[in-house]
Amino acid sequence: MEYFDVGKVVNTHGIKGEVRVISITNTPEDRYYEGAPLTWFGTDGSKEELTVRSHRVHKNFDLLTFENYYNINQVEKFVGGMLRISEDYLLELPDNTFYIHEVIGSRVIDDTGEEVGKVKEILSPGANDVWVIQRQNKKDLLIPYIESVVLDVDLENKVVTIHIMEGLDE
């Protein structure tokens, strides 16, 4: 069974069993609804199945409580761990949106068919995601994930076709 990160537990919040989570998901409302199943993975390899009891947003954090955990002493052990979902709970995504793990490692070619490199990572600094393309004997190419640059994403063959606009490769 494969698992995918949705958030990191960074602290406890108050004394009633709430934890502070920095989310890695774009859709916290689809991950933290009441009754949502999550699996917690500790840094020591331990794991625990959890069910969300409540979710609210406070400052830049998602605050969660879990069924059967009602005070700070019970949830302190979750701090530093990662909340994940199993592949069974991946959402059907709208067209032209992808899970990061589906794109990482894809070959990248330009619109003339020339090999550029492969997708190394995807950053989310702000308005647009930025795809980091690892190239041989050159520094990484950073491209914005916008229609005029990323022309096609073929997940089946793991090939991404891009248009390198003037000034992108400096």
C-alpha cells in the first residue's frame, strides 16, 4: 500500500487534544472533514490509523482533533510526524491537475522534440507552481506551470512537453 503526505504535525494546540498541522495538500477541506481517515507516521517508523474529529484553520495552520484523543498528553507523541492518506483515498482530480508524485521523474522534451531533462521537484512559492527540471551538465531549469510553458503532460508515458520562452533559460 502506498501512502501520500497531506500534512506535518508541528505542535500541539491548547490542552484539549488539538494538533497544529502544516498542510502539504491543496485541498485541506477534502482531507480533514469529520470522519476522514488519516494515517500518522512517526519519525521512528511507527504508524497509527486516525479519524478526524474536528478541523479548523488558525493563522496559517490547520488545527485537527482525532477521535479517542481528548487531551494534550495523548497527542504529544504525534508532534514531528507526518499525516498521510493511503492510495485508496486519492481524489479524482479535474483535468490538467496532477498529483506531484505522478509528475516527478517524467522526461521533459521541448516543442521541437529535443530532450531537456527530467522533472526533479515541484515548488509552490505563490501564484504558480514551479517545476524544477534537472538537466545534464547544466544547472536546473525552473519553469512556471502555466499553459504557455507546459504544453502537455502525458502521465502514462511520463513525458512532459514544454515551450521554453525567451529568457526562461538564462
